[in-house]
Amino acid sequence: MAGGKLNFDELLKLPTCGKCSKPVVGKMLKALEKTWHDTCFVCAKCGGSLAQGYQVEQGKAEPHCPDCFSKTFMPKCKLCGVN
């Protein structure tokens, strides 16, 4: 990295974001066997923060906040309709 800028070879070696597919430089995190910009790792349903944790539907790679996961994937009670 010369003068604070990445050269082409360095850019090619960077991991790409699991959401936007752009190179990840600076703040990042690894989850679901991918690398993410910290701003891209959000709930697939509501776009909210996953700072309190996340859940994933089996066989899928889309993270969901606990609230959206419950509303979307958990079975509802046939009597009262609550997840």
C-alpha cells in the first residue's frame, strides 16, 4: 500500500462483502462463512442491526434479527396465533 492507497494486486487480494460484493477494507466482520462490511451485515427482512445476534433459516445464508426470524420462520400457535 503506497501513500495510503491500495495497488491493483492488493485490491484483488481483499475479501469481498457477502452482501454488496465490494472489497472489504477497514471495519469488517466474519459470519456465515463470509466477510461483511460492518454496515452491510443487517437483517435480510427489516434491514435492522444484528448487534443483539442473528438467526439463519436452515440451508440459507441470509441473517435475520431474532424478531424477524420469529415472525417469519417460527410456527404460529393454531389457537392464539402467537409464535
